[in-house]
Amino acid sequence: MEKVKFKIYLIAIFLCILILQIFYFIQVTFVFSNTEYLSPAIITPIIVGSVLGTIMGQIYYQRIKIQNQENIIGNLKITEVINNILLLSNKTSEPISFLQSTIEVIIKANFIKLDPRLGFFLKDLDGKFRIKAQHNLSDELLKICAIKGITSGECLCGQVILTKKTLHANCVNHRHTINYKGMKDHAHYNVPIMYNEEILGIMVLYLEVGHKKNEREVEFLESVSSVIALVLHKYFIEEEKKVEIVKLNNELISQNEMLIKKNRELDKFVYSTSHDLRSPLLSILGLLNLLKNDLLKEDEKEQTIKLMEDGLQKTDEMITSILDYSKNENLEIKYETTKIKKLVDEVLNMHKFVGGKEIEINLNIAIEKIQTDKYRFRTILNNLISNSIKYRRREVPLEIEISFKKYNTEEYQLYIKDNGEGIEKEELGKIFEMFHRSSSSAKGAGLGLYICKEIVTNLAGRIQVDSELGSWTMFTIYLPIKT
């Protein structure tokens, strides 16, 4: 503004001199037409006008020269500050330490007459901006701006986020929506720190009340801000790479642990299945040999056939368990609309009568249908109901309670409770292991509960068991709600 006023002033003087010279030139021409010489009264204004024009030209030249010198000095100072900031970026690998050191560089440069109070906001994961580095800011302000944080449009800093422009205020005015008790009047600059139009942070500098906006100061601050943005972007990219590397390493470790686990399970699986399949087959072959050679009495033949049926049934159970295990491991999870009551009825019909004794079923199905893997859900129901039947107490009628409901906003709950033999407390932590049998007399292949646990895990759920020996057992399963 001062430059413009000065130029207008000079132009006005030059116009006055020009008009004066034109006027006297006309007068001189008139005099020449009537006299043979020039009088001092005529020549003096011309000389004075020329001298004044020369003087004013020199004044204008000197003023421009001084301004150019000031610009050169200012540019050198900006360059020096930028170089110092870039040197800081090579000395520290942590953004907050870098910003704290940058504050010292800005204060030392003395390019702007500061309060001196200043700070840097950075964007946090929750989208709010919080002060991460500062100098001389009050505890009251830090409680608001460093802990609570600010959002887009809130106070002057929030306006910077909204407009992506440098803002100036020469006093505390209506734009200052954040106030606290004891806050003194002040002026300040609020400068966006941007990279590719993305706000990474805000630089706020406190000034004395009444400090006017200066374009040279704004140029300095925005130059510094641009360099800071480049350095912060580099830090953030490196941090993202570090996080990605850690994530990949954790995934590799997890996959390696999973492979080790699977290999151990596979070794155990091959050994146990070969043994469990071979044993009943050898027993059946032996019994067939007795029948073939007619070495049994009539009353022994019926018992032998029953033993053969038991052996074949065990073999069938083992093969079924192997197929369930293989399908759970290899088949892709397929979510589809599943009617819970219908699926439960289908499974119960497979086990409704055992040894001529009816099973008492208590159903509490609160949800009609859900999105789940129907095959896997059926396998869970089948294995748990089958276990209740296998480990029933012969002296009392078998009772099975089945409940399915919405547990919370994120999970369904399925529980199956029976009044069977129960499980010893020390065995509860082992029953989900592959081929685990609580005792040598335990029935089954030892895969059913292991498969249940693996299925629930694949469905991103969890399974729990509780029991009282000689009284009851209850399995509770939590599955995520899928929409």
C-alpha cells in the first residue's frame, strides 16, 4: 500500500512539472515571436522545473534501489531459514522433534516481530488437529488445543482448515471462538501446512495487538510452511512404510506359526486316523474269519455280528469326521440365508431315537433366519448333539436344551446344554484338541469338538464350555452378525 501511495505521489509531481514546462514553453514561443531574447523571468521556471524533475527522479531511483536491497536481504534470510529447516530434517527422524527445533529457527530468524508465542498443530487419527510442538503457549490453551483438539471451521485455525489459506487477525475478534479465562488480547497469523492440497497441520504465530498484515511476512511464512510440509510428508511416508513392514512381518510370523501348527496336526492326524481306521477293520476281519470257519456257537454269532456293526459304525464316524475336517479346511466360506429352526429340526431328526429311548428336546429359537455358512452351522449342531447322546447318563432320560438368540448388536449366541455325564474340570481346557479323549473308554474319534472349534474360528466366532461332572455340560458359541 505504501509503495502505491509513493508512486501516485511521484506521478502527481511529474505531471505538475510537465504542465508547468508546457505553460512556459507556450509563453516562450509567444515571447520569441515578439522579442529577440529570453528574459530571466521566462527561463528561470524552466530551469527550476528541470532541476526538480531530476531531483524527484533521483529520489524515486534511490527508493527503488533501497526496496530492491531490502528484498534481496529478505530473500537471503528466507533462504537461510529454509536451509536451516532442511538441515534439521536430516538430523531427526521424528516429526515432533523436528517441529520443536523449527520453532527455534523461526524465532532466531527474527523476520517477524513475534509475541513470541507460536505452535504447530498436526492432524490426528480421529481427524482433529492438536498442538504437538509449541513455545510459550499457556496451559489453559494447551488443555483445549493440545488435548481436546480442534475441528474444521472452529476458531481461526479451524478456518484455515476450511479455507486452506493463510489468515491474519490484528486482535481477538468474533472469529476467535475458542476463549479461556485470563486470555490476553493478541494478533496472529494462522498458516496452513499443505501437501498436494491436503492439510497436514497448521502453524500459528502470536503477535502484538494491532500488528498489521504484511505481504512480505506472509510470503516468508508460506515459504517456511511449504518446506515443513515436504519434510512432514517424507516423515509420514517413512512411518507408513515402517507400519507396513511391521504388519507384513507379523503376518509372516502368524502364517509361519499357522503352518507349524498345521504340520503338527497333519502328522498327528495321519498317525491317529490310520490307527483308528485300521483297528476296527482288523477286528472285523478277525470276526469274519471266525464266522467263515464256523468256529462260533449260535449264541456267540449274534454277539459277533453286533461287534462287527460297532466296528463299522466307528469306521463310518471316523470317515465322516475326516470329511468334515477336510471340508472345513478347504471349502470357501459361503454365507447364505439359513433358517435356524429348520436346520435344528433336521439335525435332531437324525438323532431322535437312540436305543429305543426318546430324547427330550427343549428349544428356544428367538431368531428365524440369519446369514451364515449352512454346512458349517449344521456340522456344529450335529457334533454337539451327537456328543450329548454319546455321553448320556443311562439311568436318567436324556434332556437337551438348545437356544439361539441375538446376544448383542454384534453377535448371535447359540448354546446347547445336556444332563449327561459331564466333564472333569481339568479336562475342560483340553477337549478342543485334535484326537483328545478324556479317557481310554471315551467314544468317538476325538475330532468332533476340535472340528467345532475350527469351524467357529473360521466364522470369526468363539466357543466356550462349562460342565459339572455327573450332572450337565453346556457349550456356548458366539457368532458375528452378518448382514
